[in-house]
Amino acid sequence: MQVTNDGKRALRDRLADRLRHEARIIIHVTWRDLPKRLAVTTLMVGLMVYADRVGAALAVGAVIVASESLFVLIYRHFRSLGTERELSTRLVLANWINNSLSTFAFCAPSVVLASVPSLPMTIAALTWIYGVLVHITNTFVAMPIYNRSQVIPCYLALLVTIAVAAHVEHAPAPLRDWWLLVAFVAVYASNTVQTMTMQRDTLAALDRARDEAQARLRELERLARHDSLTGLPNRPAFEADFVRMQAAHRGGGSSAVMVIDLDGFKPINDSYGHSAGDHVLREISARLTRLAGERGIAARIGGDEFALARPDVPDRETALAMGRCVVRELERTIEHGGIDLGVGASVGVALARPGDRDAQRLIAEADQAMYRAKSAAAEGIAVFDESFAPRLSLDDKRRLLRALSEGEIRPHYQPKVSLATGRIIGFEALARWRRPDGRIEMPDSFLPQIDELGLHRELVESMAVQVIGDLARLRAAGLGAGRVALNLPEAALATSGVRAMLIDLAETVPDAMSNLTLEITEDVLISRSGSQLQDSIAAFRGRGALISLDDFGTGFASFQHLRQLEFDELKIDRSFVAGLCVDDTAAVLVEGFISIARGLGVSVVADGVETRAQEARLKALGCPTAQGYRYGAALPLAETEMRLLAEGPIGAVPTRPVTPPEALPPPAGPGAGDGPRRALPYRRSGSRQTGGG
Ligand code: C2E
Ligand code: CA
């Protein structure tokens, strides 16, 4: 019972809703047609008077006037409600009854005229009632309930008209009656023309509305697909456009997808403001658009990351040439407000076979290649190939993990010495893998696997824990070892696991950080998660670690970057030291580096010192600290312990601020000013620790 009551109520509510909705439109339409209604009823009343049906004419006229007046009141009330307000049931009902009354008054003239014994009048009666029917059907087509409620009485009126006409004996009509009929039809025709004009206006308005809606839709679509600053497509749009590009070149040659990362963009934003940064991005976008040409696609897929797709790139050589062209074009200076701005670009390329539409995969491949371009390639370009695919098996991973957990990979310690006294002031911990058969593997052979298998956290953790343990053991034996340096490549620091682990370690072993130097490379400064890494580095530093900038001079960081990072030591790369007594440029650069360190108030270590001549030159240039085979290769803990015993105790562990042990000469040489943005011409021949390419 309850259910049926609920069902009935729901039905009633739906019906009431529907009627309210119809009433809104009816009132609106009825208001619009009011003048027309008044005009045609005047015509009909006039015709009835002419046909000698004055009483009926007056009655119909009175009903029409009453109903239209009531309607005006209803309309006023309706307007006063505003668009948001609900129509009351009473108003809906009043309007409906009033309209039915009006329909009745509209049908009446045809019955009245049919009773006149004149054929033209009967024809007029039938034409009229038929017109009323058509009008109601057309006007209220979107209001089915109302439509039926009015059309059915109209048909009844039509039947009555026919019945009345059937009972009248028609006398020959005077010519005047026929002329009147013609005039009546003419008025009818004018009404039709007016309706059609109105329809044309309505259609034009509809067309306009549709065009506007489509334009707005296109604009919304454009906004969703494009980057608002540069106007270039965004990543999803690039992927879609790439599929289209490949489809258009079906049967053509291979194409290329490039991922381009700007080097040195952040400092422009930081130093010259966002308007300069925006200008650079827009200019870069314009250049990429030109490079993409008519058939290619340029897109902005990240803050300072772009993508470029070009059809017809048949081979690796063409891709490399194109990459070089992109780098050259993007590295041209950009003028802004009288200042010459410049950025570098690293380009990773992935080649797509004809028909290959997997844009996501290609972007990922190009991205990997871009990373390699950044970390190693001299020209900032790398093309993705099979060498990127993982070559290591699960077995290799298990073997490495076991080596890490079982302490097969151990730190060996290479001394750092003061050039003034020749005494050890600390060590660098370098990883060595002692295989179960006694063979010792150097980092170059297993670091690429660590990279590839993503075991950075495990390696850093294992090294850090062992170094901290070794230091405690040395201390227990009454031996200070100074600070020990740990290598933290960008690839390791970029993983949040490594950062969290190091913070954890600092928390659980309170003095851990104050005995460590963390050697990071310049890549950290231009890394994609740069600011995050810099925050972590600041946190380690805040807990007492010293930060050393390793392999200085071989990376891509600009001296602008250097100002962004708080660090304590600059480690001149061994390629420069090796050049010291061979090549004058090396001496000038080393001197420049020392001046920079002095200017920044940080210490300097010369890495890879092998000869007495190098040492003498470094001393003359004012370098305070050195490391290299001249002072000893990396040794296992036991031998390090013996060496420390032989040398006598090391002074206290240096803390910040690190004052260079010796006075440094005043700044000189080319490196002292604003340095080069790209890597200096010195590059180490061996591979770097991040699986270079
Ligand atoms: P690096 O940080 O530049 O370390 C110095 C490298 O130079 C060491 O090579 C060291 O043995 C070598 N070296 C020291 N003195 C001289 C010298 O007088 N002349 C020459 N030519 N070389 C010298 P190693 O131990 O093979 O390490 C190579 C690279 O592997 C290191 O370069 C470092 O980036 C990385 N590495 C070493 N241990 C670790 C580690 O525990 N973790 C990570 N992530 N990387 C490590
Ligand atoms: Ca190092």
C-alpha cells in the first residue's frame, strides 16, 4: 500500500513538474502572440457582424477581451516571479483554464459562420477552424500535455462546424461574400508569411547560437590542449598530434621524437625575473615551431621541457644532425630589455618506425636519451638505442643485492692531504667489490649495474653505514680519521628513498653527519628535481655534513647555479690536474677555480694529483688540499688504520666555516668572472658514475 502511495506521489510530482515546465513556455509564447491574436479575433468578430451574427460576435469579443485581460494579469505575475522562482500550482491551473476559455472563444466563430446560409462564409468557417488547429499544433509542439488538451476540443469544434454546415441550406451568395472570403484568405496568408519570417529569424538566432557555442567549445578545447604562455600544444595534445602525423605519413620513412630540456633556465627566472623567463620560453617556442616546420610538431611538455616531432628522419645520423641543429638554434642569445640571455639545451631523440604511433613510449625513450645527453654527451645530444634497454637479469640483481647485504662491497679509503703540511686531513670512501674468489672489482664495472637496477639506496646505505662503523672502530683504537667523503651521484640523490634514508641515518646516529662530507656533482644543480635535491642537501648540511662539489668543471652547471647551492668544498676534477704541466689552459682554469672558491668562501681540493710537478704547481697556485695517487690510492680499512698509526693522530674534524688553510691568491684568469654555461673543454676520458652514454 505504502509502495503504491509512494509511486502515485512520485507520478503526481513528475506530472506537476512537467506542467509547470510547460506553463513557463506557454505563458511566454502566448505573450509573444498576443497582438496577432487580437488582430485575428477582430477580423472574425467583424466577419460575424457582417454575417448578421451580432449577438454571437459580441459574446465572442467579450470572452476574448476577458481572457486576454486575465492573461495579462497572469503574465505580470509570472514576470514578477523572476526566472528562478517556482510557478505555483494555482498559477499553472489558472493559465490553463484561461487558455482553454480562449481556445473555446477561438473555435466559436467557425460554428457561428457555418450557420450562415452562404457558401463563402462556410468555407471561411472551415478555413478558420483549420487554421486554429494548425496554429495550436505548431505553436505548442514542445508542450504535449497542453497541446492535446487544446487540440481535442478544436477537433470537436470542427465536427460541430461540419454538422452545422450540413444542416444549412446554402443560397447563392452575393459576389461581395466571395470577395470577403478572398480578403479573409489574404489576411490568413499574411499571417502565414509573418509566421515564416519569425521562423527565419528564429532559425538565424539558432544558427548564431550554435556558431557561438561551437566557437566557445573550440576555444575551450584549444585551452585544454595548449599551453597558455607559449601557445604550443601540451603533452596530451602532442601525443594526439603525433598519432595524426604518423597516420598522415603512412608509408613514409621513419620519424623522430625529441625531448628537449633547457639548461640554465632557472637562473634566468631567478636573476632577471619571471617576465624574462616567460620571454625566453616564448622565444624558444617560436624557434622550435620554426624547426618543426609545416609537417612537424613542437610542444611544451613541462616547465622548461619541450618536445619536437619530425617526419622523414631516416636514420640515427640524420637524427643527430637534427639534434645538433636544435641545440645550436636554441643556444643563440635571446635579447630581452637590452640584456642578452642564453640557455643551453639537452636533446634526447627516439626514432619511430613508420606506423609507430606509441607517442608515450617514444617520449619516454627520448626522455631517457635526454638524461644521458645531459650527463655525458659532449654535445648535449643522445639518440635512444638498444643499449638503453635493461641488459641485466633478475639473477644479476640478486647477486648485487647479496654483495651489498653481505658486505662484499666495501669502502676503501683514499687520503686527502693538506698541501702545506703534507699530512692527511681526511679520506674519500671509494666502493670496491671483493668477489668471493678474492678478485677486486672497481666501481666503473659495477656502478652502471647499480644505476640500471636502481640500487642507489642500497649502495649509499651500505657505504654510509660501513663508513660510520669504520670511523667508530678507528676512534675506539684512538685514531681520528678526519672527515670521510661519500659519493652521492645525482641519480642517487634524485631518489626520495636515498634522501629519506640519509635523514633517517642522521636521526639515529646523531654525530654521523658531522664526520661526513657528501660529494655531489654539478648535475644536482641542473637536475629536473633540482630544488627538491637542494632542499635535501641543505638538510644534510644543517645536520653537520659538509658538501663537496665533485668533478668540478666537467658538468653543465653555470656559475649562476653555484650561487644557489650552499656548499663547503670544491673538488677540481682530475682531468684539469692532469693537464697542469702539459697545457697552459689547464693552469689558467685551475687558477680560476681556486679564485672562484676563494670568492665563494669555500675550500678547494685538487683531485688526481700524481706527480711532484703537479703538486708544486698547485701549491704555487694556492691550492690548499689535494688527493691522488701521489698520496696514496684507496686502501681497505686495515691498511688505512696502519697508515694512520704510522702518521700519528689527525687534528680535529674540520667544521664549518671552512677557512682555507693557506691564503689564496687574488682572483685571476678567465674562470674568475661569469663562467661558461656548458661543460668546459675538459672531460674525463673514463665514464662517470652515472652509467654515461
Ligand atoms: P671520483 O669520485 O672522481 O673518485 C675518484 C676516482 O679517482 C677513484 O676511482 C680513484 O681511485 C681515482 N683516483 C684517485 N687518485 C687518482 C689519481 O691520482 N689519478 C687517477 N687517474 N685516478 C685517481 P674509482 O675508485 O675507480 O671511482 C671511480 C668513480 O666511481 C668515482 O669517481 C666515484 O664517482 C664513483 N664511486 C666510487 N665509489 C663510489 C660509491 O661508494 N658510491 C658511488 N655512488 N660512487 C662511487
Ligand atoms: Ca668523488
